[in-house]
Amino acid sequence: MKLAKLGVQVRMSLVGLVFWAIGLAPYLAASESPRWVSTSPQLTELLFQLDLGDGLVGTTEQSFYPEAAKRIRRVGQLFDANLEAIVACSPSLVLWDSSSFHPMVDSRLVSLGIPTSKLSLDHVEDVLNTAHFLVQKYKAGKKTDDLIRAEIEWDELKKPKRHFSFLALAWGDPPIVFGKNTFLFSLIEAMGGKGVLPYFWNQNYLKVSEEWMMAQRPEMLVYLKHDEASATFMTQQCEKWWPKNKPRCVGISAEKFARASLTPLLLVSELQSVLGLEK
């Protein structure tokens, strides 16, 4: 009789232990180290700038900044994350850059029980808002020095300044222009630039004809300079498009200013100098 009673007590204790463990599970999971997958180089760089890079277990090709990003496992091509490669990382969260968002891949991840979050980096304000969201959610609101400096530079850029018209090129042949929903376009606008794009052209990147380029009359053409050869080529393109009344054709470092992270804001004084603008 005593043995039977003891058996019941043991079973009840085990049941209680199971329910205690179940109740504690969410807290244990929350305390585990994060295992994140980023779906773009610029989002990967931003996470490192917020001191959140240690949680990354996967990113896409072309993730070269900072140096530590080169050692992270690849989960697909630029703007084309692969479902199987993501799942193989056993992520606790997949962070989508909205510009590389794949609805079908996202749907499959969710069906497999893998949480996802879509973050916008289209404008300077979007990058800062995304940074604030990540810092608040995963760092208890503690900002890094990079974020604080970027905010100061952005506030400084909002002051009134002389306006100028511009076009910004992502590629020279065929000509592909930065649209209004891009980080670089919004950054140049904050410096006083007024894009010559039609008001209804709201895409991120637009392939245009050489005839269209020739018909434009911007005061400044800004293009991404990858190396000296690309700079020489763009000089030739400008001569072809505008044999007379050529705008100022200015190359800016693709390494420094092509990505929608905090880097362009941290180097904004250099960008202003290259563009010949007053600080």
C-alpha cells in the first residue's frame, strides 16, 4: 500500500515537473543566443553597426562589410535567398530586407515554424527607423556610437540649403537610375538635390534609354565609381549623352555609398566634399 502511494506521488511529481518545464520554455528560448539569417549585405552591415552581428548565422553573397561578415555562411545570391540554405542554418529568426523579400520563400519558412520579420531600408529615414526598432527590441534601447553619430549627421542635413537638380546612376550601360524609393536618392535629396525623375516613377531602380538620358538637363549626374576604369567609361558616356551643356558628372565610391546602412551617413562630410556642396 505504501509502495503504491509512493508511486502515485512520484508520478504526480513528474507531471508537475513537465508542466513547470513547459511554462519555463518560452523564457529559456528567449535567453538562448539568437540565430539570425539576413537576406542582404546592407542589412548584414547594419546589424554589425548595431552590435547585433554576433547573432548572424547566415547572409547572402556580396556581404563583405565589415570583415567579420565575410566569414558568415551564405544562404543564396544577392537579393535571392535560398529556402534550403536558410533552413540548413537552423535560424531562430529570418530578417528580410524588404528589397529582397520573397513571399513564397517567406510563406514556406513560416509554415516550417521559422519566424520572419521584414525590414525596410529604402530611405534614410527607413534605415534609422529600422535601427531604432532593432535596438529597442534586442538591445534594450542601448544605441551604439555609430547610430548616435548617424542621427547627428542626419539632423544636420535637414537644415535649409541651396537646391540643385540631379540624376543618380546605379549603372552606366544600359543606364539604370536610382529611383525615388532608394537610400542614395533620399540622401542626395537631403543635401539639397531635386531629382529630375517624373513624379510617378516610384520604383527603386529604373532602366532608361540613352535617348531619355540625352533629353534630361540635370545640373549634376552622380554615378557609382567602382574603379578607375568605370570612371573613365562614365566620362565617355557623359560626353556622348551631352556633347554640349554637359552636367557635372561626379563619381562617388561604390564601396562607401552603395549600401543602405549607417556608413553613408557616417561619411556624409566626404560625400558633400566630393559633390562640391557646402556643409
